[in-house]
Amino acid sequence: QVQLVESGGGLVEAGGSLRLSCAASGITFSNYVMGWYRQAPGKERELVATISSSGTPTYANSVKGRFTISGNNAKNTLSLQMNSLQPEDTAVYYCNAMRYRLGTRRDSWGQGTQVTVSS
């Protein structure tokens, strides 16, 4: 059973930094595309960043140049370094593990961690 546990959220002033971590168990990390998503109040969940099993990152335009995603296949951990945070980054951030199995996309989610950026 896949289990994803996020940590590292909190309250920070605009311009500050936070680092989110996700500990994954029950999966072979390198077989998945790992990612971070976020959901702000009243909005749909949106992609923040993903990293492929080969280590190739992708980012939403809104976070490019400010956020960095990284993964450690040996430790089954995923991180998101967030710099130059802005109030619009305020959201619940979710760790995601995705793979295709028999042609069907399968997603697993963590419980989420709150990030609040004050102006």
C-alpha cells in the first residue's frame, strides 16, 4: 500500500523560503513520476512540479525559477525547495506518486501540508 507523508509546511513572510519533504513507502520510488500539487481555498488542485524517474523536472510557469523539486530514489524521499514565496503561493501542498498501469493512470496522494505566506 502506497503511503506518502508530507512535512515542512508552515507560515512564512513574503519573500521567505520553505522546504517541503515527502516520505514515500510501499512503492519502488524510481517506478513513479513524483510530484507536488497545491490547492488554494476555493480553487482546483493544480500541478506545481514533477520529477521523472530519470530525474527530469517540470514546473508550473508560476513557480519556475523560485521552486526546485528533487528526489532521492535510495531514500524514497521527495523535496520541494520554495524560495521567494508570495501570498499567492498559499495553499495546501500535496505529494503525489503517479504511474500508468495497464494503460490507466494511477495516482496516490499524501494528506497535505499547509503553506501560508503572509504579505
